[in-house]
Amino acid sequence: MDRNLAINLVRVTEGAALGAARWMGRRDKEAADQAGVDGMRKMFDTIDIKGTVIIGEGEKDEAPMLYIGEQVGAWEEADMEVDIAVDPVEGTTSVANGTPNAIAVIAMAPKGCLLNAPSYYMDKIAVGPKARGKIDINWPVEKNLQNVAKALNKSIEDLTVTVIDRPRHKDLIQQCIDAGARVKLFQDGDIASALATAVEGTGVDILMGVGGAPEGVITAAAMKCMGGEIQGKLVCSTEEQKQQCDRLGLDTDQVLYMDDLVKGNEAYFVATGITHGDMLKGVVYAGDDTAKTHSIVMRSETGTIRFVEATHKLRTKPDYAY
């Protein structure tokens, strides 16, 4: 795929972040999400791709924009045909409450290469490059922690496990504590928290627990770029969900490895911070009608990872939604 696409895509996540960040701490997550969707959708029209949204805001009758199956991009004859997974505001509650780790995010790969994951839950385990190949989602918690600690050349007492703070994880958290590991809870932001395991200096070593399945696919695209690893297993809470998985040919007992979630080695991952987090700074309004954004741009084919800091003159950006 065209290497210039990555830099062009960052303008799309910047648009979403600049829109959503206006709603930080205002206790209105629907408005924050809509502003992110509006900003992202407008900027997609400027990108030279034939893009189809396979993970987005919902089915067509549930979402007016960025719905599953929607075509985005310029769609010229010579443009590349790609699948796109989007989350204009990953962490709407974080934006509404003014808490960390909300991001605007896009994953992209050639047509047919992203798993069309239903909007269910997924049990996940994720680590950075140094612990790749040392985990197995079917192993006991303590064995995974021991292996990761050994791979990172640290004691298990110095290992930090990040887990989303939900009642369903009471037993998982206790198992981590009993094994001797440190536990860092987060309230929202599956993707940002998983990626923190692969970024030096965040202090996060491993993510474990049940979160969103679509977020698992997006995370896999990033991990392909970063050299980390994620494994997952779909979790169906109703018989109807189980039947839908059967229709899609998805086995809830199957371990979904990286190549199941994102096929091949051509993937892009782009994210822009909305609120401050472990990996990305949030949007800062700096006065004089300017705003600063902090983004990460990655391409799996080359392994290139760029952090992009940008200053935006807001009055010159009529295409961005506020």
C-alpha cells in the first residue's frame, strides 16, 4: 500500500479528536461521539482510497455515518480498495468525564484482511515485542505472568498488569494479586491500554481481560506494526449472539491469533489523543484560536512508527467539525 497513506490518515483522526475534545468533561458522551464522527467522516472524503467500513459505529439503520458497509474516501478508479475499522471516539465515557486514554483511531488493510468481528466481547491478552511468543490465552494467569516477567527480565512483583475495571474481572484481578503482580485498572479505552504494553516508558507490561471484540481487531493491526502480540477469544453472552457467530463462521472456542484478526503484513494504524493517556497526549487548546494534537502513525510493512505533534490554526480548518 502507498506509504503516504499513513500521513494522510492522521488528518482524519486529528479531525475526530479536535471535534470530540470540545466535549471533554461536559458529561455528554453522545455529543462527544457525534462530534468525533462528524470530524472523521468529513476528512475521509479527502483521502485517495476506495474504503469500506467493516468495523464502525454500527449497522446502517443504527448510524447515519461511518456505519458498517459505508464507502469512504475519494473512490476514484485508480484508488486502492481497502477495509477500514474506525472508532472516532474510543472512550466516550472518558471524554465525557474528562478522564484519561480517549483516542480517535483508524486501522486499515487491503480488502478482506481485517476480521469482520461482531460487536460482542472478546477475552484478550496483549504484550509488547519483548514478550511476543511467550503468552497463551488458554494458560493459567500465573503462568502467563511468569513467562512475561521472565521475557522482560524482571521479577513478577515488578510486573504491571492492566485490566479494565469491571465486576466481571474480580477473579482475574485476584489471581494477578495472588501471583504477586501489580495491577493497574482503567475505566475505558481498550485499545490505548493494550498498546501501552508495546510502548517503552508507559510502565505497562501486559493487558488481560474481556473487552470489545472490534477493539481487538483494531489493536491487532497496531500490534502488527509494533511487533507486539494480542490473542483473543470471542465471548457470546446470549444464544442469539452464538448463532450469529455460527453464521459468520466464527468459533467461540477458537483462539484468534494475530493473523486471524489481521491477515498479511500490510496494515496501517493511526490514532490521535483526545484526553491525555499513557501513550498519547490529549488535545490542548493553546489560545489564539489554535489547538495542539498528538498522534501515532504506524505501518506494518516497514515497522515504521511515527509520533506526530501538530499545531492547528482552527479558523483555517472549515472542514473540521466543532
